[in-house]
Amino acid sequence: MDMKKLMKQMQQAQAAAAKIQDDLAAKSVEGTASGLVTVTMNGHGKVTALKIKPEAVDADDVEALEDLLLVALQDASAKADALQQDATRGLGIPGF
């Protein structure tokens, strides 16, 4: 096996992975729960924004708001995971 060729392939793979990481950081997804809570995440799954409509807040039912937050976070996280899978699908590198 040609070491120079192997090194060049490794550098290309690293450059492709770095570009994917940059692209994911620039993308965003939104997860919602009943339209009352919206969570925005970047392609890495980091929360970048959270919106709660006033009608979601009831001092006598904090558990309902907690449930809405959890659903919105899970929804956004699933969408960020899908972005990551789509972005790395063609690489053919284990772990990506």
C-alpha cells in the first residue's frame, strides 16, 4: 500500500469531516410541542433558542410546562440527529 496515497486520503477525509462540522454548526432545526414551546438547535444538537408562549405558563400546572419543554427538546434533538446522519451518510468512515 502506498503510504503517500493513504496519507492524502486521510487528509481529504479530515477536510471533508471538518466541512461537515462547519455546515452542521451553521444549520438549525426547530422542535415544537403543541405550538406552545419551540426549541431551536444547531446541527450539533446545541440549544440556541427557546420560546415559550404565555399561555403555556400556568403556575398551578408546572408539570404541563415541563412536559412541553421535554417534548420540544426531544423533537429538536431528533431533527438535529437526522441532519448529522444525512451530512455524514456518504463518507463511509466508521463512527460517522
